[in-house]
Amino acid sequence: MKSIRNYIALFLLLVTFTGCEDFFEPNLHNTLSGETVFNYQLNPEYVHGLYVPAYSSIPGSYTTMNSNFLDCATDNAVSNDYDSAPWKMYTIPEYFTSNNYPFYTWGNNYERIKNVYQFLTVGLNDDIVYYTSSEESDRQIRKRIEGEVHFLLALNYFQLLRDYAGPVNGTIMGVPIVEGEISLEEGRQIKRDSYADCVDFITAHIDTALTPGFLLPEYSKDFVDNNPDYISDVYGPDLDGLPTTTACYSLKSRMLLYAASPAFSGGDGNTELYRKAAVAAKEAIDILGGLKSEYYNPSNIDDAFFTAVDDNDELILKKNVKRIAYNNNSDWEMNNYPPSQGLAVKGRTNPSQNLVDAFPAANGYPIDHAMSGYDPLEDGFNPYANRDPRLDMTVIYNNYWFQNNQIQMWPGGNNTIEGNTTITNDQRISRTNYYLRKWITQNASFSPGIAEELTWHFVAMFRAVEVYLNFAEAANAAVGPDVAINGLTAREALRAVRHRANLPVGSGADVADDPYLAGLSDITEVIKAERRIELCFEGHRYYDIRRWNDNLNMPVKKVVITGDASESKYDFSEGAYPGQVELLEYMRYGAIPQSEILTCPNLMQNDGWR
């Protein structure tokens, strides 16, 4: 593998890949001249700021597909906006092309990479001083910054690999890794590196950020108290949002898990990469010390989970997002409240029947299992009773109580045109007869004159539960469900996830307390179901079904409700889209922007895209 030092023997003029020529423009995107910034001995704070734009690769929202949750581009949900990219994706044949692709992260990621490299040209030089008052403070912040920038390089290259890796003439290729000083003409001749080289490159940067010496510790008062030689201003608790050791291992486990998966490694996956992913995830688990149940109480989700942003060990590398006041159209609540809750709300994100069906019965058995007790033919059948407690944390369904109001979706109910005079057309009505509950607090008000409580949401790059699920998937694929990797088995990790969710309801923590999980010889499908449930509306499902080589064309279902207030009846057979179109197999992989292909003739497009 190439030496990490060779990768950061940096070029002074770097490509942003918004057109190959742009790679060579300094374009610092601030009001300071290049001469001012690079007079770094006089202006170290300006140099420090060079890499800060790279932090925008840490999402500030989960609505990353044209202001929609990415799950709306999967079988998990539907957007009720007929003009949205997810709706058109499923209703217009081959709507996406390399000229019309919804994830234009290519130029953004390479621009951020350029920012980091510009910093590295001078930012760690011996003669730059960040703290003039203390040599030790200066030494410590330099070490911390060194860890930060290597993490940010790894994160941006992972996002590029996630979105743009794919087959070229049948061989899975990665993205261009640019190293060394190159001329404009050399820039026009760039080409894609192998997928394996990209994985090695990203791994090398993460491992550098993890170098012993507390480059990126867990920022906390406890850390400073237990390590008195480390300075609070550099490593104290007021540094939320900076990468930590746990974040490094979380990224490493996710990246290696993706790399090991069938769509990128062929066959049933790469056993050695799965093992490495499991080892990285276990390192994070050991730091976390377990899944915390206090943040996961279904009876108090508004305060204990959706908006608990302080001292929440569930969150790894988070951003806090304040819910803005009435009339901000980008607000999660305004976009997603059911229309009965105010004239301004849009009911935008509609979970699918497919997602609802993924939640097991309260005893832990899938609803299609004979032991589940789920019987649609039973008189007075209520499909939402005796289910996994997480269903109520995720989905608003017919007759659900929200803001002391029953959300009625039966004919003539308060969320139908015929039952509510404020709903004049179907623009705000659910396409599936479900509305989003996850992330949506009840503390908002969209009725003028009614007081509301401004609350904080969080957006986390990683959550503790993902690390457990990464471990379970990777360890199961590498060594099976019951062989330990560093003291933990895949089945035990999965049991920890289900026990934290109180599944089976009222059960103990041991694997034996979960009869369905304990009795399975193959736990692969349970792992997939748990990822779907736990990580829905966090941007995972879109990538999971692609890397697993799962079906891209599962019919997206809705529920049709008949009856009245006294008794509702449910039909789960209808599709959510009026003629769902086929997603072709080449769409499993992303499309490099066609403008880049035309500018750089050696840059090959993924097979199938035009």
C-alpha cells in the first residue's frame, strides 16, 4: 500500500472536480487574499480556518435528497410532493441520468479535500504557532488538528466512494486519488483508482487519526480530569462536533462493511474485510460501554430521544439543530406534521406499508411468523396493537394520538379532504396513509396564537446502535452468529439492540430471553430488519439495499382504510405509486457527473449510465 506520507506530500494547486481545470484554482472561498492567508506566521488563525469548510461533509440534516429524507427513494417511504425527485424516480422511467442525478456530492467533496490539503501545505509546519501563551497548549492543539484533518480526508473520500464507486467494463472501480504536485495537463488525464486502493487510502488516514497520543480523544470533563496533563481548552467538554476516537472507529467500521458487501466485493462478500469491520466496530463498542436505555423510552421520545442533545452517549459526532419558529418552511415539523395539525404543515414524508410490516410483534417474532399472533383475518383486527414499541416511535398511523389529537385517516376523518374543510386538495395528504413520527416533536405549533416550545433536534453522523449493527452484520458474515470476535458474538450484539428496544416486551437481556433470535441458525435477515428499523430516516436504507445486492424494485405499498370511527378496516395490497417504474440494475451504482466525464477523457463512467 502507498505510504500515507506520500499522500500528503501535497500539491500546491488542487482540483475541486467541478470541471478538471478548477482543480488548479486557489479559490479559497473567503474574502482574504491568498497572500494574506499564506503569510501564516503573522496570521495562524487564517491558516487554521482553511480546513474548516471540510466539516460541511458532516450532515446538518437527514433530508439530503432535495429536502426529502433519502428513505423516500427506497421502499421505506414516499414523498407526497409530486414534483420531488423521489416521486419522479419511481414514476418516470429512467428519470435519473448522469446529467440529472440527485446526489451531486462529487464537486463538494473534492472541494473540501482541497481545503484540507491547502491547510496541510502549511498548517502543521514547525514555525506556525496557534497558542503563543503556552507551548504545551500549542503542541496539543497541533496534535488535535492533525487528527481532525486526517479524519476529514477519510470521511470525504468515503462519501465519494459510497456515491460513485461502481463497475467499469464489469470491474468495480473507485474514485480518483490525487497525490503530488500535478500540472493542468496532468489534471485533465486523471483516472479512477481501484476500489481496493481507495479502501486502503481511507483506512490509512483513519489509522493516522487514531495514532496513539490522544490525537482525537473523547472530549469530556472526565477525560481532562483523568488526564491532567491535557488542557481543557483543547480537549474539554465544550468541543461537541469534533471527531473523536469513537467517530474514527465508527467510520472505519462503516467503510469496511460497505467494502466487504456483495455489490462491491462480489459473491457473498469479502470475509477478511468483514472481519476488519467487526474489529473496528468492537473498538467503538468498548469505548461506548453499552447501549444506553435512558435515551430510548417510547413513552418519552420527544424529550428523551429526539431532542436530547446534551450528554447523550447515543450520539457520535453530532450537530444540534434548533427548531425554528412558526413560518420557517424548511422546518422538520412544518414539513411533516399531519395536515390536521395546522394550515401550514405539509405531511411530506409518508412511511410505507413495507416499513410498517418490518416491525415485529411485541414478542419479537416477525408478523408473518405463526408465533407472532398477528392475524389480519381476526374480527376487529388492529394491525398496530401488540407490536414492537419502536413502531410508535417511528410512524403515525390511523387513530394514533398526537398532540392530544387523534389522527384519523378513515373516510371522513380529520386527515381527509371530505372530513376536514382546511384540506382542499391532496397536496398535503399522505400517499400511504402513514405520517412520519421519528424526529418530529409534539412541542411545535402551527396554529397562530398558540404558544410553542422551541426545541433542539440532533443530526448525528453515527449512532451507538449503528456500531452494534455494523458489528453484528460484519461478525456474522465473517465467522457466523456465535463465534466471538474480541469477546462479542454477532447474536449477542443483535440481542443488545433488541433488548434496548424492549423486544420482546418485558424480556431480559440474555439471548435466551429472545426466543425468536435464539432459535435461528441464520440471523442475516434479522440483522437486515433491525438496520431497517433502527436506522430508518437516517440515510442508510438507500445504500444498504444497494450494497447487499437486494431487490431495487420491491413494490412500495400503502394501506387503504375503510370503515368509520367505530371500526376501521385495512387493505395492505395496493401500491403507493400509480404505476411504479422499474429501476434498472445499473442504477445500483451512482453516476459520475457527465460534465466531469467530458472534461477529463480518462475518467470512465460507471456501466449503464448515459
